[in-house]
Amino acid sequence: MAGDDEPGGAGEEEPNLYKKTLESCRDTLIPNATDAVYDGAGDPGKPIADAINGGGWECTEADSWVTELLSHTSKILPAFDDAKATVSSKIASEPEKVPKGDPHGLAWSRNWAIQRRNI
């Protein structure tokens, strides 16, 4: 039986800081980014489309442009929802503790900084 100080023992674990980063992303980063794009309900392009369509003038080119705009902007908020679901799924698959020396443990801050610098 492994003791706390032996390899594989309870003393050979450290917190999963990668999981904490994912939780911060889900709870803060994604919601803040969503609000920065559009702090309302529905399609973020709708206010623009309504302003163009509600001007009382007829323009088929503007109608086409508004249709194209809405085809793109209607995908924005669902993309944030998908990102949150993807991150939540990854969080669920991560343990609270990892083996000592694991890249997702105490070394995560250094690993993250290296990855960000190389992007």
C-alpha cells in the first residue's frame, strides 16, 4: 500500500490549475465576451436591420444587405453558447487533483504562458 510520501500516494497530487482556468473561462471570460458583443436578447444584428428597414424608403440592395447581415449575426450568440458548452464538457472531464508534476497541475501557469507566447 502506498503511503503519503511514496510515489502514487496521496501526497503525490497537486491541484488541477488547468481546470480552474477552464472554470474561470466558463464563468467570467465567455459571459463578459458575450456581453461585450451584445448585451441584449435575440440577434445582435436586429437593431441595425430594424434601423435600415424602418427608414420608410425602398431599396432592394439594402434589403439584400440586411438579409446577408442577419444570416451572419444570427450565428454570434449561439457560438458563445457552444463555447460555454464545450468548456463545461472539458471541465467535467478534468479531475480536481492531478499527479505531482502534471502539466495541468502547479506547472500550468508556466505552460500557459509558454503557449500564449508561442501563438
